[in-house]
Amino acid sequence: MYDIGTYVFHTHCGVCKVQAIEPLSGDDSGALYYVLTPFHGDDKNNIVRVPVENPASLRRPLTKELALDLIHNWPNVGEDLYISDSKARKVAYDTALRSGFVEDLATLMEGALQRKARDGHLNSMDAQFVNRAMPIVYGELGFALEIPVEEVPEFIRKNARKK
């Protein structure tokens, strides 16, 4: 169980603060919900509720050490990370967004950004994925490193090991 005032990672919204643990108004079942406020991104001003009995979409945020390790081992820009088969790419995008694994999101995001650099644009599926993944990845890394989200891409560029 997560305590009120702690931060959690939600697979859809990124890092969130647990504001309360309470039942839904009008629900007499007695079921409790985590009341979360997202830390960053498009969902920042929303409230998210997750059942206490089924917190599968929640985990602890990355520690600073794990964030630094991820950045040091950032997906290699010299390697082609883009999945050219659109059906396989769609499955990979959906799977990564559902799981919330930042490592998977980062690799797929870098692959899409490689395509953008190569072709000068993103197709709608790639653009939607990048627009959804980027705030989640950069938001969690910024939170773990205690730096503004806007500084995360430059921090990655300076600290990723060249492979």
C-alpha cells in the first residue's frame, strides 16, 4: 500500500502524488481508491483514481541511481531503433505504454525520433506515441534527478555513454 503524500509512477500519467485514499462518492461498496495528482504532462491538472485492491498500474518511481543508469545506457543513437513494420511498431508502442517501462518507452521514442531526423517528419502513429511517451519518460527522469523536465533532454545528451 502506498501512503498519502508519497509519489508513485502511474503507467498512463507518469509520476503522481498520492493525495488521499478514499471511497468514491456515492459508492457504498467500501472499496478504497488512491486519489492521485500527476506531477507533469498533459494530465497535470487532472485527478486520477486507482483502486487500492488493484494497483497494477502503479509502481514506485525510479530512484536517482536507476535514472542515472538508464541515462548512461540510453538507447544508442548510432543503432537503427525504428521498427519499420507498422503493425509490429503499433504493438510495441501499445505494449510499452501499457507497461510503463521507461526503458522500453525510451528505446521506441528514440527510434521514432531517428525516423523524424531521417525523413523530416513523423507519421501520425509515431507522433502520437512520441507525444504520449516523452512526458512520461522525461517526467520520471526529471523527478528522479530533481531537475526540471525541460532540462532532461540536454542532461541525457551530455551524460549518455557513447557506444
